[in-house]
Amino acid sequence: MTTTVWIILAGAVMTYLTRAGGHMVLSRFSRIHPRVEAGLNAVPAAVLTTLVAPAALQGGVPELTALAVGVLVGWFTGLMPMFFTAAAVLILLRNVMG
């Protein structure tokens, strides 16, 4: 197998172990402290911010337009339409604008 395949497999195994380990640790507690629960609930937003912020700060017109469209669509719909619409706008504008 190539190096790329091994890296993908290792990433998949480590992702699984991280998720399974977190589940096993949290399942040992009958009650989770509200601060821990609040911290865990903030993780998805923090991850999304780390993905979007660099593109928004360093991006050009396609990235900023896709971000604006994503915010607008996300305001009126759910997360999946927001992601798909913003991705479609970004792909379209990158292909059109070069």
C-alpha cells in the first residue's frame, strides 16, 4: 500500500479510538457536571470556527461571498443546507473567477 493509504487508515483508527475513548470515559459517570457539558457542547462551534476563520481572514472574493451566503442561508435554514450552499457558491466562484 502507498503511504497515503496508510496515513488515511491511521487517521481513521485514531479518530475512532478518540471517539470511543471519550464515550467510554463519559459513560462511567452517572451525571456530568454542567460546566463539562457546556464545554462539550461548545466543541462543534469551536471546530467550525477554526476551519472558517482562516479562509475568511485570508480569502478573496469567492471565499468572502461564500461565507456571506452561508451565513444568510444558515440564518433561515439548517446547517446542512448552509454547508452545501456555501460550498457550491465557493466552487462556482473559484471556477468562474479563476
